Amino acid sequence: MSLFHDDNHRYFNMDRLEGAAREMLEGRSLICRARDGDPSAAAALSRGFWPFTRDFEKAIDRRANSAHLPREPLYAKFGRGQTRAALLGSAKSIRNLLDGEIAAVFEEARDNLVEMQKDEFRHSKHWQADARNLGISYEELQAEPALPLVQTLINGTEVDDLVAFFAGTLAATEFVAEALGDMLAHAPGYTHLFERRRAIWMEVHTVPHDGEPSHEDIVMDFARAYDVSGSPELIERYVLQGIDLFGAAADEVEAFFAPPMMIAAE
């Protein structure tokens, strides 16, 4: 078993969380405009959420690496043997998921992946490449400010409470990313805006898991592992709050980078 628990889909209402992410995005003008082919909305999405995409990945490297996680609470709850097995299993599952995503999107043989530079396939690299295909340079991305609510999302990667970190930040991000991919990856209006007619970051988040635990499964499992309340509702509430924050941030990004009235004036 690669997770701490084998009943997370009974313990949590995953359908509810997936539905909340989907409903939030469907209610956002910025996302709907991008889906329907509005170039200013697509560019705003790319520009406005770049600071989070970049800094979120750094936080995962820094904080969610199993070598940096406190193990004593897990030892006390699961014992040393199960803790070590779960940490190793989760790391393997993540590697398999990342390899599978790359192979599915780029049609590369799995064996060839080990010869490629790891950084070339990080999600932030996909975001950069997609921005470039929208006509936005890396220098332009880097110059964009982190708007206040986007900065709040970034700040969530630094919270001390590991349940809040895994559920409210990591899991909320994964649920939103998957729902965003489902909504935009194959939307003709959106993909037609890109020079290569593909949005790779979005495609990566639609790749089937093929029996492996999903990213959502893994981070929800860690949230439950560190939780001492025994309340799935508490963990789900963190996730829902994180999803709502993404919605508010999307509205903020739209207002700053591509207000609808500007489109009407044009």
C-alpha cells in the first residue's frame, strides 16, 4: 500500500470536492472568457497566476519533500514501518504520475524520460511554454506582480499547520488544477489562441491516473495522516476554503489584467 490509508474515498466526499472546484471555475468570468476564446482573458490567466505557479512548486520542493516532513507524529500514529512504507510509496506514486503525465502528453517512451532534464517537465515549465505560445515572454511573466489574493494563495504554502497545508493549499490546488484542465485543455476557443494550438499545462492535468493514487489522493492522505481531530469534515472544509480563495483570486486577476468593460470599449 502506497498511502497511509486505503479508504480515503470512503472517508472523504471526494465527489463533493471535485464538484466544488468545477462549480467554482464555471462561475468565474475569467475562466469562461478564456474557454470561449477571449485572448485578453487567456493572457490574464497566464500572467496573473504565474507568481503562484512558480512559488507553489518551490514550496512543494521545500516543504512537502518527505525528508523535510516531521515524522514523529506519523511514527506515533502508524509506527515506523508503516510510516516509512507510506512515505516511500507516496514518493514512488508521485514519480509514476509525473512520468505518466509526460509520456501521455508528449508521447515519449517512459525509458527515455530518465535521459531528459527533470526541470524541463516541471509544471512551471509548461506554464512558461504555454505563455510563450500566447506571445508572453518569460521576462514579462517574471515582471508581473503577485496580486493580494494571489499572494494569499502563496502564503498558504508557508502555514505551520500541516493539515491546513496539505488540505487547504495542496489539495485545493490539485482539485482546481484538474478541474481547470478538464475545462480548458480541449476547448477549441482556448487552444486556438496558442501558437501550437495546444495548452500543455492544461493537458497534463487531464492525464488518467491508470491505477496510481492521484495527486489529490496523496495530499488528502497526508492531511488525514497529520490530523488529530478524526474529522473528515474539518479537512474538507480546509479544501473548500482553498477552492473559494482561488475563485476570489481569479476575479481579482480578471479585474486587474482584463476587466470586461475594457473588452466592451474595444
